Amino acid sequence: MANLLSALGIAGALTIIIFTGWITAAEAAPPPLALVTTIVLPHTGGRIDHMDIDLARERLFVAEIGNGSLDVVDLASRKVIKRLSGLDEPQGVVFVPKADVLAVGCGGDGTVRLYDGRTYAPRGVVKLGDDADDARLDPATGDIIIAYGGGGLAIIDPVTATVVKTIALPAHPEGFQIAGDRAFVNVPDGGQIDVVNLHTGKRLATWPLSGLSANFPMALGDGGRIATGFRSPDVFALFDQTNGHLVGRLADCSTADDIDFDAKRQRYYVSCGSGEIDTFALSGGKLHLTGRVPTAWEARTSLFVPQLDRLFLAVRAGLLFGSNAAIRIYRPLP
């Protein structure tokens, strides 16, 4: 019995040492993001989709697909100062600084609605016909590029509110990114990533995705890398944009919907509907999961703004009466 008690005492001491060491290690590695503040989005129900920002006026645009509205959030006062209502499933949103135009892609009626960047008065409507979705600014031309329909990208002149060009794709495009004269496009229903030339409108390459499917969010990283989030299985993957070769892959949080790249810290933020933000980094040629931050159920829409060094996360209203949708603002650490 004495020997047994002695053994248990040694085991207990070892357990305390190991547990204490684990706490010390955890305390030595702070979380990658710290919550700074929360801005309430009153009277907003349903899912929230994409966001963009007017840096000069410090205004955040939030497309509220389930609410049929777009909120303009003043970051200085931390309040919603304008709501554009009556939109049919607003999804993609992009602000064009040079033209001072705000564009909203509506999935329900397939329109892209343009507004004055200062007054938010209507500036025109472009009818694409079907499922206007993710939208981005082409920094080289100042045009709006938007994914839409059964398979296409539309290039829109924000001043004249006209379609400059359309580029055919094999199925509906989801997240995409622009690098020079090329666009890299997730095409989940085709099980591939397509590379297209924005000037000629031609597809340059198709990257097959063996063993991975449901590729929705995408981000550009340094070193010519394309980051993509998959939902079947839940995987974060990096590809070489010159040839489509897989650089690395790791399991991530469930239902990834946005990926943001933090060039200053060389890491990626993946926001997921399961209620987490995962952070990844490439070190020594190997991909690492560097942190996981708990958020909220269905908080899967994010936007990292490097000029402000802040990550904005959209949180939908909960099921309880009186709960509000909100924008959480995080500061990257360290």
C-alpha cells in the first residue's frame, strides 16, 4: 500500500508539472486576435453576406442578404448611418473610390445596383439576369468585376453603368481574386479553379481539385499563392498561382466563407459558420495552424482592412428575441 501511495504521489506530481507547463505554454502564446468593440446592426435578420469599405470616409458597407438591405456603418461614431432597403438578396458589395460609386450585386433579381458614394442616391442599374454574387474592384482599370449566373464574370464600368465585357465559365463562380490581368475563380459546381485573362476574356487554365470540393472563399497571399477554403472536407489549402500546384493543406473550421490575408504578419484568417476564426501561416515551406478564435454561430463573413489593421466580422442575430446582428472589430496580435 505504501508503495502504491508513493507511486500515486509521483504520478500526481508529474501531472501537476505537466499541467502547469501546459498553462505556461498557453499563456506564452496569446490569441491571434483581440476583440476591440462591437457595433450593433439594429433590425437585421437572416444571413449576412459580403462587406467592403470606404476608407476616406471610414464607412463600412454590409450586405444583409437575409434582410434585403445594405447598411452603411460609420466607424467613427460606431453607428449605422444609412440603410439601403428593398434589395433582392444583396450579396456582393464593392466601393469604387475613383468614381465614388458603391455597387451592390443582388442574387434574387440578378441586378447590380449603383449608388453615389457620398449621398447614396441611385446612380444606375445593370441587369445581369441571374444571381449577381461576389464583386471586386479591378485596381488597374477601376472597373467592377462581379460573379453571376450559371457561369460568368461581368466587367462593369461604374461611371456609365454598362457592361464592358462578360467572361464565360462552366458553372456559377463563387469567391475570386484579381492579380494583374488575371482572375482566379472558384467554380465549386465544376470541381475546379479557373484562371481567366480579363483583357481577352479567355480561360488560361483549369486546376482540378482531386479529393477536395465545395471551394467557396479565396484570398491572394504573398509569393504568388492562392488560398482557398473547402467545405467537403473542411480544408484550408494554398496553391501556386503560376501552375496550380498544391503548396499545403490543413483541416480548418467548418463552413468557411471568407479568407483574408494579413501581409504584415504573413498569416491568413479563415472565418467559419461553425463559430471560429482559424489563422494559418506558411513557415519553412510548411503550412501551420497558428490559432483559433471562438466567435459566434454563422459568423462567417469577414473583411481584413490592412490600412486600419483591423478585422471586421459580421455576426447574425441569434434565435432569442431581442438579440441583434452586429459587426465585431478585432485587432491582430501581436
